[in-house]
Amino acid sequence: MSEETVEASAAADAAPVVPAGGQAGAKAVRRAFSSPIASFLVILLTVLWTVPTLGLLATSLRPESDVAQTGWWTFFAHPGITLSNYHDVLFNGGFGVQNGLMPYLINSLAITVPATIFPLALASMAAYALAWVRFRGSDVIFFLIFALQVVPLQMALVPLLQLYSGGAHIGSATIFPSLGLGGTYAPVWISHTMFALPLAVFLLHNFIAQLPRDLIEAARVDGASHFRVFRSVVLPLATPALASFAIFQFLWVWNDLLVALTFAGGTPEVAPLTVRLAQLSGSFGDHWEILTAGAFISIIIPLAVFFGLQRYFVRGLLAGSVKG
Amino acid sequence: MPTVTFDKATRIYPGGTKPAVDALDLDIADGEFLVLVGPSGCGKSTSLRMLAGLEDVNGGAIRIGDRDVTHLPPKDRNIAMVFQNYALYPHMTVADNMGFALKIAGVNKAEIRRKVEEAGKILDLTEYLDRKPKALSGGQRQRVAMGRAIVREPQVFLMDEPLSNLDAKLRVQTRTQIASLQRRLGITTVYVTHDQVEAMTMGDRVAVLKDGLLQQVDTPRNMYDRPANLFVAGFIGSPAMNLVEVPLADGGVKFGESVIPVSRTAVDEAAAAGDRTVTIGVRPEHLDLVGEGDALAKDGGKGLAVTVNVVEELGADGYVYGTAKVGDESKDLVVRVSGRAVPQKGEVLHVVPRSGETHVFSTSSGARLSD
């Protein structure tokens, strides 16, 4: 906590550009939010918001017979904890369904991690080039990338699917070969990467363009090539932006059903957790204890990612670099 | 160590028509400390950035030694630059900051560490090598920026107003340190500043720029003694030189009630340009007071009457800021007086320029006329 305060004050020192009015305004807002009534309201809202998740957790931990007879809130009066629901949903299946969730969980990870890293890597490089490499037409390219955001991804599903499965042809000429990627993760990775790039480039460009010009120039005078500047100076200083985009993208891909179902299908080899959960709510409709356990598993991993990346949200990274 | 040559180097910013740096011709000798000085917007920083490769050159050429570097990227020029705001890498320790260029050049770790420690010793940074820039004071950060430059042993040092973010006392101290460090290392240095005191105290030679045009390049002494035009005369020296427009008279120019002798050729040059006046420049320390019944007074009138407005006492001497009536308009003048005999506000002094210490400029072109 104390360290955070130090960082924050260092950031305040290093940011003389903030006009005095802005600082006073921020102070007023902070004071308004730290009043007891506001605190109480915020806590109340938070609790209300969390109650369903708490019910989910409680239900998933109760034996089947309890769930069938009483509501989840009675769990606290008569606690009876079992982990068998988790065991069932992960490994056993049963009730007319064959496998547990475990292979799908692996699929989800195998889809989500590359589908987060690819756009992050590509977009940060593109953002650096658009922000700091002077070349003709860079503004036009940036504008076009930004404009791509207005295309809804649903529009692209069918054409992309055709492209992946059959390639693209004009008459007998092949413009894009059919890659035979069906039944692999690749179409899902590629599609998620494509859909994420416009926003990622836009967000990261805005952050990277804000880095002090002198810092980039100092590195170039020190003998660094563009790639070296990017790797040694820009990337370390852009970690807050990278971390926040990584969280967004991870959550989006993790929770995605549509893209995965379209490009990977429902087979146990490639389908992610979301596809399986959707099937479960059909076949296990009555088995709340199994459903809730499955849902909780799909919640816990994004939460872990969020808390894992949280430490990269550091303010005042640039403190001490440039003065004035 | 090589020389640096600007050969009609020109920079026109995109969208503009007027060059920011206009056909700059400058030869910087091996190991020389050259200071580029001028008011803000004069193109001095742009010139430096052109030499660094951070700014395109639209015309002419820049050479380091015999190598034409006009269109080379910064990394291929073997130069080191100290930025006005230091531009330290905030995520690296002081040692990593100083060793960054060597690391890129592929020097091995032990060698980097040795050189960084050596530079740290020179700059008195040894105990801060493992800190991050954020944990340093302004002066220490400035020294790290210097260290980053000297560790590389480059062919040329470029410094862009490296002292302007320091407080006044530290600035004077660091000024001397940088100058002596440069003499010791013997590395050709181009130093940009807007502060003419820095320029005069540090440089082997000083180049004055205005509106992208080079006004004069000379040693500080010559710059002070023989400014090439009105702009240089007014810019170099603190307090500034008194510049008074006076009519031509028989055998010289009329300065108040006195006639000061001016060389025949100067008068002819002014007349040839169609001028009936010339501008006389006199430094504050070259205005002598004329007492009643003084030899000077008998010689050639009572000089110019100056009404004292403000007196700045600096201990050893004092500066009198006063107003004099020259022709029809009143003109502000500065006169240096002895610290022991300071006039009162409202007093009227009579001053004449010391003979041989006047500068004569053409009123129309601003150029210096022959002595």
C-alpha cells in the first residue's frame, strides 16, 4: 500500500502538465468519493453485484440432494461441502454425456493464450511503427485500421470460413490457397487475431505515441535500430497498456462462443469450454450442481489472469526520465 | 578525433517555405568546443539535430571527418547527444543507462562495467550506479546524461542546452565541469545554448545564429571585441551593448555634445549606402563619466547627458540604467560605474565613449563598418 502511494506521488511530481484546476478537480472528486455515504453505497452495490456469483460458488460446493431440496443460502446455516461436483464435471461426465470438461478446458487455454499473444505482439509493433517511424501514408494506414473497427465481426464469419476451407479463386486462378486448417486451432487463432487488431493497434498507438520523443531519439542516437528501440525502450514502458489490453483480449476470447463454434466446431479435439458449457446447459439442465461447478471453473481462470497482470498497472513508469 | 563540416546545410520543415536553417556553413576543428547560440527559434537546435541525424537535411551536406553523413541514420554516425531534459531510460538503472549504447554495440559485459565505473568515477556517480533515475536529483540526472555520452567515446559530442534545467548555482558549477571534461577528453563538441554567458565562458569558438542564418563565428574574445553586425553586438555581452543611432558630423559622428572620431572609410561606406546616420555601439564599461572641468570635457564637449533611473549595485561595480535624449527620442543606456562612487537616482551624468572602444555599424544594413 505504501509503495503504491509513493508511486502515485512520484507520478504526480512527474506530471507537471496537469493544470492546477485538474488537480483540484481530482481532489474534489476523491473527497466526494471518500465520504462515508458514498463508501457505504459503493460497498452495498458491490455486495449486490457479487451475490449471484456467491450463490454460484455455494451451489457448486453442495451435494446434489441438498441442491435439489433447498436454496443455496441455506448452505451457510447447514454447510455440507463436497468437491465431487467439480470432479464429476471435469472428469466423469455421465448422465448421457461422455467426457468431462477437462479436455475442453485445455482447448480453451490452447485457444486463448495464443489468441491473446498474437494480436498483442503484432499490434504493439504496428503501433510503434505508426507512431515513431516516419513513412509516407502512415496516417492513412492508421486511419484505415481505426475505421476497420466499424465492421461487425459477424459480417466476416461466413466469408472467412469459406476462405479457410476453400481458399479464394477468381475463375481458375487461385488467389489464396485452401490451407486445410479444418479441425485445428489455427482458424480460431487467426480469426481472433484479426478481429482484435484494429482496437489493439488504436489503443497501443495512442499510448506509445505519448512516450517522450527525446527518449526515443536518445536511444536512436545511442545506436539502436528501430527494432531495438521497440524492444528495449518502448515495450518496457508500455507494459501498463499491454497488460490492460491483454486482460481485455483474454476475457473476450475466453468468453467467446460464436467465433469458436464457427471456426472450430463442437468436436472435443478443438472446441473450447464455452461450447461445452452451452451443451451442458442443455443436457444437464436439471443438474444445477454440475452446471454451477462448470461455470465456476470458467470464471476462475480469467480472474487468475486479471490478478496476475494487475501488478503491471504501475503509475509513474516515466518518472525521472525527462524533465519539464 | 575528426572535424565536423556543415556545407550549405539547409532544413525546411514540411509545410513551411522559410528555412529553419538556411545554408549553414561551419567548419569545426578536431577537438574543438563550438557553441551555437542565439535567441529561441533561431535554428540552433535544428542544426544540432541535423548533425545528430534526427532531422532531415533538405539541402547541402554534413560531414564528420571525411565521411558524408548527410543522410545516414543516427546510429551510423558515432555521435553522442545530451538532451535538454536528459531523456534517461526510466526503467533502467544508472549503470544500464550509461552502458546501453555499448550493449547495443556488442561490447562484452565486463568491459561495459569497467567503462561505466570509470565514467561514474569521473562524474562522481559511483554510489548511484544501481539506482533508477527517479531516485536521483536534477543535477545527478544531468551527470548521468553526460555519463551516457562519455562512456561511448564517440567521435562527436552534441549537447542541447544541457544546463537549462539546473538551478543557477549548479549551472555555473556544471558549466566549468563540462568545459574542463571536454578539454580533458579532447572530443569535438557542439554545444547549443540560448545563454550567451554560457557561450562566452565555455566555447573555443562561438557561432551566433538568427532566423536560421549564421551571423558570426569567432572566438569569444573576438566576438566581444569585434561583433560583425548589430544583432551580434546586441546579443553578446551582459548587460547588452549600448546602440545609439547618431548623425554623421564633420570628422566623425555627433555623440551628445561631443564629436567622436570615426574612421574615414567608415563614413565613406555609410555615405555610399545613402545613410546620413550610423549606429554607434559602446559597451557599458567603455562609457567614461565626464566631470566638470575635466580634460575630456575641454577636449570635445560634455558628451551625452544621461538621467539615472535605476542603479544596480553588484559590489565591485555598479550598472547605471539611465535615459538620454538622442536627437528627438529618448534612449535607454547602461553605464558601468565604480562600486565606490555610485550616482543617485535622478542625477544627470555626462558620458563619452572611451576612444578606440566604439563600434560603428551601418544603420541601414546593420553590418559593421571599417574601423
